[in-house]
Amino acid sequence: MRPGAARRCRGEGRVAHYGHCGSGNVKIKVETANDGDQERCVTPGDTVLGFTENGSKVKYASAIGAC
């Protein structure tokens, strides 16, 4: 399996991650191609956002404030 890929029922799909290096939680905006924009509160470390192919198609994520 390629790095950054995950097995799915119908093959492989690339997975989007958000890496937060701060000491507290942060609110992020996740932009998707199919499900509209979402806001999520993430903890420090690596957060899996979803697949970049098929499904919601995560396109981009950015910090927008504290939560």
C-alpha cells in the first residue's frame, strides 16, 4: 500500500490529514468538493479528515480560531 493511502472496499484512496503542532485545541475549516465546508475542533497532533478521492473529497483545511 502506498504511503498516505488506505484500503477501502473498492481499492485504495488517499487520506487527508491535518497536523496541529500547538498546545491547545484549534478550530479548523475543512473544504470538501461534495459535502460543503465543515468546521471541526481538533486536538494537538495528527487528525484524519477523510478521503481525497470518492466520498466527500477533502480538498483543503485551515485553522480559523480556538475552540
